[in-house]
Amino acid sequence: MKTNTFLLLIFCVGFNSAFSFSQTVNKDSIEKRHNEIMAIIMTQPKIPIKTIGILVYDGYNTLDAMGPYHTLAELSGTKTFFISKKKGMVKNQRGLEIKVDSSFAEVKSLDILVIPGGAVETFMQTKDTATINWIKKIDQTTKYTTSVCTGAWILGATGLLQGKNATTNWYRAEEMLNSYGAKFVQERWVRDGKYWTSAGVTAGIDMSLAIIDELMGKKYTESVMLDLEYNPKPPYNAGTPANSEKIVVDMMKEMYDMALLPLIQKQIKK
């Protein structure tokens, strides 16, 4: 739900009924509280953000796109939408289809661009001239250009991360970003100027919250987190190579290598 609209409706009802339920409450304190809440609801961004585009392509990772889509859509007054090379049905990594109503040809500018990752299909996007050229064109108008997970490979292939600090999915992260002239930083998300990159999959939500915080401040960001009830408590302290069992890391790396290593070696050799 849109946070501003939702909070405003709830508060108006609650504020109007407060007087009838409690005559002992100090009127000045109620008015002060009302003003404080309205100040959060009506927060204006430091930079005007009107359009947020999420690039999707066959084989994208679902949460890479959907996490930022849901989170950034909490910015009031923005249009958040999906974009693909051509309009129509686009399949995620597992075959789930979504209908995309905006094509490269139709989208000439954006305030925020989000590039999600995936696996082999994502690597193929790094070689897709139409995709690379469109990203470079859109980047000329963006306030923020961002990536999630291996989406940084696509962003890196544009040359826009040359000389920048960046992060990406842990799999061969330094190797891949170095091949695009970027410096890998082992963080959940990294900002270098207008470029925001995030680590694997779920990190896209953290990056999106950080962008909201940059634009709207702490209280507004906390309201978004509460709307999402974002308070992760995983069953294990794991999820990165540093805190996962070595055998698990080795297993996952070998699985990724089977699909991706031949392609990566070919690129780095070039």
C-alpha cells in the first residue's frame, strides 16, 4: 500500500475520534502529535522522484525485481513500473510470467532505474547491445541508477561502473566487477555517487530502504519498514560466504560454476 495515503486515512479517523473518547487529554498535546504525524506523512524528498523503472528480462530473479518494486513504490507520488525490451509477457527464472506494459522504445527517461540479476540469462544481457545502449541512454536522466545481485554485471557491462566502488552477488564477485573496471566492496549495498549496487537477492530491499532514507529521512523510512514489517530473523546466522559452513559455500560455488564459469572465463580472456 502507499504509505502516505494509508497513514493519512488512518490518522484522520483516529484524530477525529480522539476528542470524543477522551476529554481529559490535553488539546495542545493532541494537536502537537497531529502536527508531528502530518510532518512525517507529508515529507518531501530531497530530490524529486516521479518515475521508477524496474528492468525485467526472461530469466531475471524474482525478488531482485519485486523487492525493490514493492519497497520503492512506498515513495508517495511516484510511478513505479516494469520495463522490458518489448512489451508483453516476461518470464522469471522459474517460468512465472508477468505482463510488462512499457518497452525500451517508449521509456525515454527515469528518475530511478533498477537492474535485477539472475544467472545465465543475466550474463547474456551483458552482451545484448539493445539492453546496454538503453541503460546508457536512460542513465543520462536518472537521479539514481541501481542494481541488485548480478544485475551489477549488466550495469558493469555498460561501462558506467568504471572506477566505481560496487557490490554484487558473492559468486566470483571481485573477479566479475574487476573485469568491468569496478572495485568490489564486500557490503550489503554500496553507493558511489548516483550509482547504488546491492549484494545478492534480498539485499535489494535493504538498498531500496537506504535510498528511501537518503530521500525522505529516518521517520519516513521507519514507517515504510513498519508497513512492510521488515524485521528479518532468519533461522541461522548464514547467507554469506563468511558466515556459512565451508562445505555449503563450496557446494553452491560448484553449482554456479557448472552454468556460468565457461562464460565468465571466456569474457575475462577477452
